[in-house]
Amino acid sequence: MTAAEEFIPESERVTRALRDQIIDGTRGPGSKLVEREIAAELGVSRLPVRDALQRLAGEGLVTPRPRTWAVVREFTPSDIADLSEVRSALELLGFRLAAQRRTRAGLARLRADLDAELAAAAAGDGPAARRAAANFHETVTDLADNELLSELDATLRSRMRWLLGQHDDFDAVAEEHEELYRAIEARDVEGVQELAVAHLEASRDKVAARKRRPADPIGQTTPL
């Protein structure tokens, strides 16, 4: 890989860092995002921070405020219900198409995501398990081989990754993904449909249970 290929613009680096912190819960809902403070923390000027906050606002993770700061978006119950409805529609289609159209190379990618998730869950590494689980779902969309579905997924990706991270039941989710993987591998379209419906219902229950738990002093729910 050349030096040019390795170069990542500062605004992209800041965007990735803040996005991961928001999705992982390091920066809780309602947390202030002040340009000068983030710039000092990440060792950059304020301009890439400003660009990153604007991009994250467009992705639905940040709510802009006047002048030089913003806040991490606080998803309301209505927001979560809307996301869950859209997720259900897109993922049921994605899983069905993936079972029909999966390739050997695609299955290898999906297996790698699943193995990473299983390993992280076994190690109790919550952030890594959540990221690997989100990667699993995004790879399923790639296997569906539908350009419009991929475009919709890209538009909603950050919010969906946030939604997929609203649980602490890593082993159970990984086991559900294992069953989904096997159905895709077997090209079992009806079977994957049934598993996906059950997976989505379980996910909604996990999100609801997490939201009912008391929050800690910085606005995050207490881990299980």
C-alpha cells in the first residue's frame, strides 16, 4: 500500500473517532460536543472537527446547536420505533436475497464477521462484539446484491449501527447470527425468513429492556 493510499484526511479521522464514540456509548446521549475541546483532545484544528460534526449531523447521530458546538442525539422512543420498523422491512428483504444470491466469497466474509463476533462475545468485549454484529448485518446486505438496497443501507448505516448496539446480550445475538449464517449457507430462504423475524423481535425486546434500566451519572445505562 502506498503512502497516498494510507493517508486519511483529518476530517475523516475525526468523523470516525466521534462516530465510534457515539455508537459505542462513550459519548452518551445529550453530551456536548464543543469544537475547541474535541480539537484539543484529538490534536487537530477546529476546522476538521466542524466538518465532522456537520457530517455526523447529516448521518443522524448529532444535533447541531448555535455557533461552535453540538450534542449527541438523544433518540426518543418514537425515533427508535421508526428505526426498528425500517430496519425490519430492509433486513427481511436483505436476508431473503442473501440466501438466494450468496456466493462462496460472500459466505467467507460473513463467516469472518461471525467468528469475530463470537470471539469478542466470549471475551466479554462489548464494543468489539457490537461492531462485529453490525458488520455481519452489513455483509448480509452486500450478499443481497441489490444496488438500491445498498444505497438505502448506506444512508441509514450510522443510525442502524447505533440501534444494533443497544444491547448487552452478546452471546445470544451471536448465536442468532450463527443460525442465520447456516440458513444463508444452505440457501434456505424460508428458514432464513423465520429466523430473521425472530431475530428482529428479540432485538426489539433487548432495546426496550435496555431503555428501561436506570441510567448512570453520564446518561448511559448500567451494563449487565
